[in-house]
Amino acid sequence: PILFVGNHQFLGLDVKLVVSEILEKRNYLVRGLGHPVIFGGGNSTASNNFNNDFIEYGTVKVSPANYYNLMKTKQAMLLY
């Protein structure tokens, strides 16, 4: 398992680029560990579409249990 750690400087807007680049260059499918607010839904359609993009790319809610399960199954992860 691999844990990639990013920076919040771009507010996670670069997550698609990072995930795509890692997949293309290293052949790792990276699962994001996302802030719980991503999974709570937004008040606007734009917010919901933005959140759905994270989920579409395999992001799971950050938690000790999810982190453990991803490590246990030897998956690559991305944490901002």
C-alpha cells in the first residue's frame, strides 16, 4: 500500500489531475480519503456535482476504519 499526501493549497481542485497523473505514470489507481463534508451533500446543484466528482474518482470518507481497510487491501491512497 502507498499513501500519497497532498497540500490543501488548491483546495483539492487538483485531485483529478493528481489521480490521473499517478494512474498514467505509475499505473496506481489512487483512492482519495475525503473530508466528511464531501459526503454530506451541498445546498446547490454545483456543490453536489463537485462532490460527485470526488466520489466518482473513488474517494471514501476519511476515518480510521476506512484508512485501515484500504491499507489492509493494499490500495494506494491520497490524503490532502
